[in-house]
Amino acid sequence: MFLLVITFDSLKDLYYNTPFFKAGLFVCLIFIFIINYMVLELLFNYYGKKQVRGLSQLLPQEIVHNDNENITIKELGERFSDLNQQKVTELDMMKEMESYRKEYIGNVSHELKTPLFSIQGYVETLRDGGVDNLTIRDKYLERIDKSVERLIAIVTDLDMINRLEAGEINLNLSRFDVNLLIKEIFDLLDLEAEKHNATMQIQTLQPQIFVEADKQKISQVFINLISNAIHYANRQEARVVVKTSVLKNKVLIEVIDNGMGIKSESLPRIFERFYRVETSRSRREGGSGLGLAIVKHILEAHNENITVESVYLEGTKFSFMLEKNK
């Protein structure tokens, strides 16, 4: 009996020390590790999804969409971060729009009250006895007429720019000679240029250049640009030059003056409604302050852009293109 026990213990020690036993033990340990990992993974997924479903009920639908059963916590965090950034951007935009709205309303009020107060003052003077003096009556009636014309111009320009932005104005496209149109605008503004001692000139390599555009609205573009160049002339030899040139299927048009120019800090804002480079002088001239904003919207309606280059006290150049027509 003692011999059998010794023999069994010897065999047991021999078996435990064999490579086969060690390999089997290693496989068992790996198997146990995999089973534990899978159990933990299942528990994590179960409680993780339960937690996500709970969060999904609290969060906006734009984060969770309709896949709250499959979404992970990491994906939920990424979506929440994206939404947060979007909301911050929207908030900044709303603040900017609110600032623009306040400035816009202030500008409209200021532009309208100037001629209205003038009319009110002239009417009170006439009612207080000025109407009996023919000289005073005629002078004040003429000033009232000018103030009314300015009010009409402001309201008309506001209506046009609002309709342009809303896309309510359809373009009446036609084929016309842009060089001939420029000469017609020069004739229209001849007295205005003479009053400011300004000369107007067209420079072109081709006597006729035909474009496809809305002639009436492009006329308004030229009137605004050339009239502005004349008004801001501040030299003895003020000059306004309009250049036309053909670039493949486009016609490049440049309106150049040697006037006072525009300061660099003002350039990004000159196409805004009511923005004035030189406030007091612009209001003396009687403009609505909407001319360049209208120019921008008319050209955008033609799918074109307008650019400006200027050196203060040296001059300004506005450039835009129109579709060429053979």
C-alpha cells in the first residue's frame, strides 16, 4: 500500500511538470479570460445602452435622431459637441443680425427725419406769415419740393432694394451696345458734371460692344457709379473715366475717378445700406445712401459681382462684368 502511494505521488509530480499540462493550463487561463471579457462587455453594453436611452430622452432630437438604440456614448458626445458649436454660431449670427437691425433702423430714421423736419420748419414759417412775402414763399416752397423729392427717392430706393433682395424683380434681358449706353448716361449727367467741374470720358478698343442684360437696371448702375464719382470730385481737373474691354465671353467695365478716394477701413462697408464715406457731404448732395447697395444687388441679380479699389486722396475704381452678346 505504501508503495502504491509513493508511486502515485511520483506520477503526479511527473505529470504536473510535463509540457502538456502546462500548455493545457495556459489554454484554460486564456479561455477563462475571454469568458470574463465577454461577460463584462455584455454587461457594459447593456447598461451603457440603457444609460444612452435615458440620456436620449433628455437630449434634443437633432442629436439622437432615430438611432438611439445603436448610438454609443462616444458618438453621443461628438454629436452634442457639434450641436453646441452650431448653437454658438447661430447665437453669434443672431447677435450680429440684431446689431445690424438696430443700425439699419437708426439709419432709416435719420435719413427720413432730416427732410421731414425741414418740411415741418418751412411749413411753420409759411403759416406764421411767411406766405404773404412772395420771396420767402417761393424760396420755401422750392425747398419743400426738394425735401419731398428726397423723401420719394429714399422710399423708392428702399422699395427697390427690398424687392431685389426678395427676388421679386424680374430682369428684362435684352441685347444692347454698352458703349452707347454709357454715352447716353454721360449726356444725362452732363450738367451735373459741369457743376462740379468734372469731365467724363469713355475708353474702349471697340466702338460697339454688345451685352445681354437688363438695360434699364444697368443704366441705374452707371448713373449711381458715375454720379458718385462726380459728387466726390475734389480737384480742379476732376475726371471720370469709364473703360470697357472684352474678356472672352464677358465684358469688363471699370468706372475710374481721380477724386478723394476711400479710406481702407471704409472699403468693406461701402455697399451696405445707408453707409456713407463722408456723411455730412453726402447728405448735402441729397442722396439716399442706398445707391451702392442697389448697384450691388442689381449686379448680383445678373449673377455678377462688383469690386472696388481705392487709394485715399488719389481716386477710386469700381469694376464689374456683364455677359457678352455677339
